[in-house]
Amino acid sequence: MKRILLIISILIVSVVLMACKDNKAGDVTAEITFFEVEQTLVTFKFKIEDPKSEVTGAVTVSLFDDESKQAATKDFMDVFSEVTHTFSNLDNEMTYTLKIYATVGRNLVILEEKTFNLASTEIVHITTVDEFEAMINNRAGNYVLDNDLDFSGETYVSPFSSAFSGTFDGQGFTLKNIAFGKIVTYTGVFGFVSTGTIKNVNFDNVTIGTDETPLAMSTSSRVGIVAGYISGATGKIENVNVTNSQINYSTSSSIQAYVGGIVGESKGIVEHATLDTTNITLKTTAYGRIRVGGVVGHLGEDGVVKYVESNADLNVSAEGASIKDRDITINVGGIIGYHNGRNVSKSVEHLISTGDITIDLDYGTITGTTKGTYSVYVGGIAGIAYSSVNQSLYSGSISLNHEKNEHEEDVNKYFFVGGLFGFYGSGKTSLSNLRFSELVTLDIHVSDDVTLKASQTVADISSQATNEFNYYGDLGLMINDVDESANDTIDLILTTDDYFTSEWILDWLNN
């Protein structure tokens, strides 16, 4: 009996030892958190978990083709936070396997592997709404629109809640009568775009909420008619037209709401775009960052905006609910709410904005408030610009109204309202930026506890560069029903002849 028990014990120990020997990775694991394929490249994110510090060398990621030949490899030394990498110049006809290796002790082990095919290069022709919605099955496809599409009678949901990295060529056709049923994290006809391109397409009667029934969201959001978010520097919206459309949105987010007529937040390219007969209305009841633009709400460091004309009217209101001891920032611009396109030379130029901007502020500050800063930046071109703008024109009216609140005695309030920029803080030269005024005004009503800077061109500036911010037309700066135009130091021009070198703007002026 003892002999049998001994044999059983030896077998159990042997099994355990074999299991330990086979588990060469120990407690080390790898997780692929993002994986996106395009026609000739793959982009991925991964992270390593090593709770017992068992990794003794570099982590290697290798790519093998369908003949088991190594196509690419990369070593990473610091992988205990999320790592992003791209393998490019791949063969679209191949099947690839991605393997993540780590040296654990003395053993080189495979922690994770994934087999995939690249996105098809085949062009898919779209002729029906069903075919449009089926794009969700291939977010990296090449699509061509062969006729107008009418979405009447449908509650619209974008096919791209995950990143679109393909191409969509509208060939000049129109997507019309699109009605959204709700706001989501990335709201827009194309939702979330990474490295994709949307071009040559019209958007008519796109409705994201109505006056009677605005759509609400309580968490972070990016909202635009064409797309909510462009996350990659090569993502592109080109040659698009938006007409007869509207955004009516109420946010209670304590994080952010970025809203634009074309795209809510863009780290990519928006070129040759127009908006006509379009209204954007945003109401905030909380203290999240608010950035609203006729074209782009928030422009990232690699973002580009060129050759755009916006006739979008912007209506932004703060109707606070139980705000106490908070900092609140609102940026509103006729083209861009918050311009941070620092990394691309001349990233923002050739702009026309003709829509009106209305800001109504009732923060809803409650009793017991002892601190907080409320900042508002409003401009006909951009609320805030941290990089240059060239060849721009604004010809709309700006109205700002603020209601005093007895509980805001200890709150600092700074409002910057400019016919071109609320604040300009770029060290780069900005040329040919014109406030074009024909019986249009800046009409501001604020309480006596507000620190106000207002100008018919730039409300506040921090720049040593050469800049051209000029004014043409009838003066109009009204502050609390008093005409302050004569006290506004601005550079007037008497003619627009030879002011712009942009043929695009000159054509607009001549017509």
C-alpha cells in the first residue's frame, strides 16, 4: 500500500514539475489592446503585465508571412506602459502572423500571437442605404458612392463607431435626410476616422437633435456632421459640402464636449469644405471643457484646416446645475473653437466665416462657492489660437450675454471676445486676417464682476511675431449698450484691394 502511495506521489510531483517546465512564461502576459489593418500596413497597441519582474530582456514583436518568413521585427525595452507600433510596406496578398516574444528567465517565450489579412484593395460600389451601412464589416475598405442616398425614415447610426481607415469617394453625390437618435462618444455620419479619407461628397439635412428635442450626453463626446473624431494626422476630409443641417446638443459632462460643423475634434486634415444654412446649438449644464467651432471644435497639434467657408450659426449657452468650486472653460470660434495646430507649417489658412455667434452664460453657481475660474474665449475665426492663421475673413455678428449670480463673489471671471480671435498666442507670423464688417457688431452684456477684454479684431494677444489683424467696414463694438468702438485700438483699412493674396477669398469678395 505504501509503495502504491509513493508511486502516486511521484506521479503528482512529476506532473507539477512538467507543468512548471512548460509554463516558461511564468506570470508574464501580453495583451493586444488595439489592432488596425490597412492595405499595406498594420498598427497595433499592446502592453505587458509582469507582476513578479520575470522579464530579463527586451520584448520583441515579429511579423511572419504565410511562408513563415520573418517580414519585420522590432525590439522594445520599456513595455510596461502601453506601446504603439506600425509595420508598413506589407504585401496585400499575404497572410501575416504577429508574435510577441519576451525573455523570461533564460527562456524566449511567445506571449501572444495574432494572424490577419490586410484590408482588401478591391473597390466596393455603394448604391443603397443597406450597402452604406454594411461598411461596418470592413472599416478599411475602398468605397465609391454611385448615386444619392436618402435615409428618410431611419434612425441613423454611424457604421464607424470603431476607427475608419479606408477611403470613401462620394463622386459628388449626396447623403441626405440623416437623423441621429442619440449622441455617442464619436457622433457624426462617419463617426470615428483614424487614417481614412472622406472626399467628394455632400451632406444635406443631417439632423443631430432638434430645437424641440435636443440630444443629451452625460459623458465625454466629440460631435460633428461629417465625423466626431479624426484621430490620425493622415486622416482626411476633403471637398465636402454640408447644407440645411443642425446640431442640437445638451451636455452634462464634467470632462469635455467638442463640437464642430464638420468634425468635433481633428488631428488630421480638413480641406475644401463648405457649410451653408447650418446651425449648431450646444447647452452645457456642467463644468466640462467646451470647444465649439463652425468647422472644427478642437484642432490638434498635427491638424490642418484650409480652404473652408462656414455659414454656420453658433449658439452656446451655459445653464449650470449646482456648480460649486469649479473651473469652467468655453472656447467658441466661427471656424475653430480651440486651435492648437502647432506642428504643421501654415496649418490653418484660406478661411471664410459668415455665421453669427451667440453666447448666453448663466453658470448656476450655488451658495457656498469659495473658489473657481470661469474663462470664455470667443472669436470670429477662433476662440483661442496657439498657432498661426493666414488669409482669413470673418463677417458675422457676435453676441455675448452674462447674468450675474450672487454666489459668484469668490469666482474669477475672464471673458475674451474678438472679431477675429478671443486670444492669439502664436509665435508664428499671421498674415491677412480681416474683420469684414458691414452693419455687423460685437454686442456684449456682462456684469460688473467680469474682467472683460473685447476688440473688433483680437481681444488679447501674446505674440512677438509679425501679424496682420485688420478691420474693414462699419465699426461696431457695443459693451453694455455703450458704443466703445472709438476706444478700440485696431488697424483699419479703407479698401480690400490687394489685401489678400488668396485667389479663393478674392473670388468670394468679388462675387
